[in-house]
Amino acid sequence: MKKVAVITGGASGIGLAIAKRFIAGSIKVIIVGRDIARLKAACRTLGENSDFFSCDLADLHAIPAMVQTIIDRHGRIDILVNNAGINLKKPMLEVTDDEYQKIILTNQTSAFCISRAVAGIMKEQEEGCILNISSMASIYGLPNVIAYTASKAAVEGMTRSMAVELAPLGIRVNCIAPGFIRTNMSSVALDNDPGRKNRVLARTPMGRLGKPEEVAGAAYFLVSEEASFITGVVLPVDGGNSIGF
Ligand code: NAI
């Protein structure tokens, strides 16, 4: 029987690359996002072992029903990848409370909410894997992304707390901290800010942006049996950015 993975934000960028890698590894994938046309297009690319569910994860009340519908259709959830995320690049003094809350809600609270619902199912199955996606922003002080930074630092703390609490239930919880990966999100943040882009490249020993597929390879490892004794880790996939001089 194929394993079933739910990947939030799976219609683009890193999430889509993870979906492709999982399918190549014989895992059935359900991608979750807001844009039905984009989800359908992604599923056409992914093929018959994919399905999608349209949901705005910022609407927390919709999450339990979404998880139940996935269970009704696919029978189980073995893997959850909390990948959906949004960024807001703005000086801290100009960020409104509503803007701040929206980022925290999307990047962190919704990940908690869906993890709680899915962990309940994994508890019954007596096994499962949750993989969160944080960011270099949680490691060092990146200016002009205050809410994003707070949300991603919270994702890493939540990873450790969940890992400890869910380990006795047979559930492993890990996190990938991607460095700067070439996607729409990073293009928006870097392409019109050459100073920032140069700084990123200068402190990345490998001297380039990463590819979504490079994050996907690490994701596949962390949810596989090869990682059966690994829980609670935050794995940088960053070309050395986090230790760059
Ligand atoms: P992306 O913008 O292509 O992907 C984000 C996905 O999340 C999109 O498919 C979007 O529709 C979905 N999403 C956003 N808000 C949502 C909501 N309320 N409900 C449902 N889906 C929602 O960007 P990328 O780069 O692939 O980002 C994926 C993850 O990787 C994000 O969590 C991001 O913070 C993280 N990341 C990306 C880095 C990069 O350099 N690209 C670096 C570090 C972390």
C-alpha cells in the first residue's frame, strides 16, 4: 500500500518539488492550496498518484473538515509537510498589527492546527511523519521581515516541542530550514534588491541559490525509513549559508 502525504502549498516552488520527489518515491500526494486552477495544473504535472484540496489555511475553522475529507477519500495520512508560507518585506516600524497577525496565522498557527488534526489520525495509525519548513530568517537577524522571522522561529520551536510530545505515539517531527532557494517567493524578495541578493550570495559558501529539488531530496530522506531514528532536528539545506563567514 502506498503511503499518503499531504503537502501544504504544494502547487508551486518548494512544495511542488517535494510533491514530485515523493511521487517518484511511490508516495501518493495530496497538495493543498488556495488557487484551484494552479492546483489542477500541478496535479496534471504530478500524474495519477496526486490529488488536491483547495483550502485557505488562514481559515483555521476549515482545517479539521479538510483533513477529514482527505481521510474519507484516501484512507490515511502518513506524512504531513507544512510548507505553505507567505512573506512580507517591510520595515518593522511600518508593519501593522493585521499584517503581522496574517503572517503568523498563515506560517505558524495554521501549521499547528493542521498538525494537531493530522497527529490525531497518525496516533490511531501508530505511525507518521510531520515535516515543517522554516527559514534562515529564524537563525539570524534578517531586517525588514519581522513577522516572517517570528513565524519561522516559532515553527522551529514547535518542531522540537511536537517531536518530544509525539515520539511516544510513533510520530516523528522534523524541520528543514532552507537557505535561499530559487522560487517565486525568493525572486520577489531578492530580484529587485541587488544589495540583499549580493549579501546572500556572499555569505553562501556554495555561491549560488539552491534549487527546489535540493530541498525536496532532503525532505524525502527525512520522511523515509532511512531517517527512522531522527526526530526533532532542524536541517539547514542552504549551501552553507547558515555557517557562512
Ligand atoms: P511559494 O510562494 O512558491 O510557495 C508557497 C505556497 O504556499 C504557495 O503555493 C501558496 O499558494 C501557498 N500558501 C500561502 N498561503 C497559503 C494559505 N493561506 N493557504 C494555502 N496555501 C497557502 O514559495 P516557496 O519559496 O516555494 O516557499 C515554500 C516554503 O518555503 C515557505 O514556507 C517559505 O517560507 C519557505 N522558504 C522558502 C525559501 C526560499 O528561498 N524560496 C527560503 C526559506 C524558506
